[in-house]
Amino acid sequence: LWWSVLRLDTSTPEWPRGAWPSVSVIVPSRNEEAAVREATRTLLAMDYPRLQVVAVDDRSTDRTGAILDELAANDPRLAVVHVDNLPPGWLGKNHANHLGARRADGEWLLFTDGDVHFSPDALRRAMALVERCGVDHLAALPLLVCRGFWARAIQTATFSLLTVRYRMWQLRTPRTRGFAGFGAFNLVRRSAYVTSGGHERLRMEVADDIKLGMVLRRSGFAQALADARGLVRVAWQDGVLSSLRGLMKNAFAGTNWQWRWMAPAVLATVLPVVVPFLGMVMAPEPGMKALGAASLVLSMVIHGWAARRMAGGSGLEGLTYPLVALVLGGLMLAAAASATRRGGITWRGTFYPISQLRTGGADERVWRWDGVTGWRSR
């Protein structure tokens, strides 16, 4: 992955030809009064010449909407959309993004979240990068601002597993299944978004950010992944307990709410730790013991390096990887069991039945490669 990923901080923030294309930043927020003012100001402080910010107040019950209206009164580049009711068959965030895209005027759309912070030159560097690479969608890995050692360990491991799960290193190789997308930074050419169906195809998809990348790449649009290198920062979850709760909410969605896909996902999470450990402890030959120990140490080194790069950690987070992998595997099973027992999940104050989530989501297994026209939906 890291060999194939682009770097945002090394992209020259200059447009190679003519005037910069217009960009609309779409940011849905629900009950974000503690963070929305500063985050919106960082968006408006970006030095991009043709910028529009569309802030969507998604049924907030706090002062989020009022704060956005105050900011909009002092900056004509900010448009505020207030959502009072959620129509049937939609997840709240997906509906908010859909409305924001309809309100947007830009040739490019940047989907982000209400608690993401941007450096002033982040968007200019990103737009120069998509022009140089000739892609229609750029997903950027943000810097994770984690509160505490264990939060960094858990969140880094989760992100690392996502990159493997969705084969994000395959983006530059034609006829591969990999795709990418991150809620903090999904920059999409407007024509590609409209042609692919956008959030209309993601009405009930919990992992809407990653699955937007899937819909775009399966629709034939070029995609790239960049490391934002601190130009985009987000406090993804606030501490250890919040990180675990977030995983409980999202883990079952990664298997399209199907138990038959949960078992392979759990095994893929825990076996890279369990098998080397058993080899190290139980293998009859010294060479096999050494191989098991080396594999376990290598996984910890890689995880520690990822924690340094993705979350600004010390690298010692890698020592926790065997334990964290087992915890994540157990939480994945717990998430599936909880959603099955309750018959659904509660997200942003609304309960969604599993039956609706299964039929209204974007399952990657419905796509196939026919060898002639590319990916097609069954």
C-alpha cells in the first residue's frame, strides 16, 4: 500500500493550465456544536480560488445549525442546508450528502465530515494532484488525532485492516477489485459522481465513504489514494471506548450484514497473530519456532510503523498488535451478534432494521468483470 500511495504534501499547489476548476466542499454535521465552528473555519480558510462550502445540518438538536447560519452570514462562500426530516429508505448521513451534492455548484465535489481540519493549501495540492494523475476520484488518508496510546493502537489497526480488506494498493492496476474511500476526504469529479449514481446507490450503506469509492471504480472511473501527511487531520474517535463503540457500529456492515462472510473476516483478522504464536510455542522444530517468532515480530514492527505514519505515534503501539488483533476479532463477532439480536442498528438517533440495510446497501459481490465492457452490476 505505502509503495503505491501518492503524497499530498509533495504535490505542487499550482494549476498547470488556465483557471482552477470550481470545487464544492460538502460537509454534513449532526450535533457537532463543539467542533463545527472551528472545522468550518478551516474549510473557509483554504486558499483555493474557486471554493464553495455546502454545510448540511442533519437534524441537529443542539446549536450546530445556528452556528453554521452565523458563519454563513459573514461569508458568501458558505451555503447551509437544513434537514428537518429523514425520508424512508435513507441513512441520515447519506441523505445529507445527497442533498449537499444537489445544492453544490462546483465541477468537483469534496465530501468530508464536520470534525475534519484542513491546512490552507490542502485542496490546491489535491486538485493539482488529480490533474497530474488524470483521475476522477482521490481518496486521502487523514492524520488520525488520537487521544492516548491505546486509542492510537486500536485505530491504526482498524485502518490497516480496512486497507487490506478493500485491497487499496490495487488502484493503479486495471481489472482489479480494489477500491478506496475515506469520510474525511473523498474528492470526486462531479460528472463521475452523477454518472455512477452517487449517494443514490448508497441510500442504506453504513460504510458510505468506502463504498462511494467502490461505486466509482466499478463504474469505470480512475481512482487514486493519497497520504495527506497532516494536511488533513481528524479525531476519528475520542479515546479507547469511543473507538470500540465505533467498531461495534460498523463491523457487521463490512460483511453486508451476512454471518457467512463474518467468519472469514474474523479469521483473517486473528489468524495472522494466532498462527505465528502457536508456531513459536508448539512447533517441534527450532526452525519453525523461529519462523513463528519472526512473523509475529514483523507484524508488530509493521503496525508500529503504521501508527507513527498514520497517527503520529511513537512506534511502540506495535507491541500491542497481537492483543489488539484478538480484541478486534472479538468485537467483530460481538457487533454481528448485537445487530442480529436487536434486528438492526441505531445510527445518529435513528434505528435501521438489518433487512433494509442488506437490500439498500452497496454489496461489492453484485459486481462482476465480464472481460469486455468492464465491471457490470448483476
